[in-house]
Amino acid sequence: MGFTSCSNGSRCSTHPTALQVAVAKILEAIYEQDFLPCSFGYRPKTGAHKAVEELSAVLRSREYTMVVEADIKGFFDNINHDLLLDMLKMRIDDKPLLKLIQKWHIGY
């Protein structure tokens, strides 16, 4: 997890603050239930190594004629933050929390 936080508009750090970690845990609790077991990226107790491990097992157990690899380069650099905030508002009714998240986006 790497949030960008800047102090006084000068040096920026990608180390999350305690508050950002707390908000991430809240969001994780809300959204984790929506993920499928085959989703591995940016989730607790899983990741790329687990994905490769599971994919390798599946590929060894069946016959395939094609494998497709995809990488969404620059996804987080190009995500529509206004749309993302609108999506958060659909599930989260805590206005101060939403305002805090929006403040981090504006500071980004």
C-alpha cells in the first residue's frame, strides 16, 4: 500500500500515515467481501506469488491451447478519481470519512 502524503507542499512520501492505514482497513472490511477467490492483487494474505502458484497448478491439471497475459500499465495513474469517489459514496454513508478520502485525492 503506498499512499502519497505531502507535508507543506514540499517533499512527498509514499509511506502511509497511521490514519491512511486505518482508512484502508475500513475500506478493506467493506469491499473484501466483493472479491472473487481468483482475485489476487492488492488484497491481504495474497498477491502475485499466490496467483502464479494457483495458475501453475491449474495449467498442470488441464489441457489448454492458449494462455493470455494482460497488464494494465499505468492504471492507477489514469484512474478517474471523481468516478472512484462516486463509487465509494454508493457504499459508504460516513460523510467525514468520504471528505477525508477526497482531501487526500485533492492533495495528490
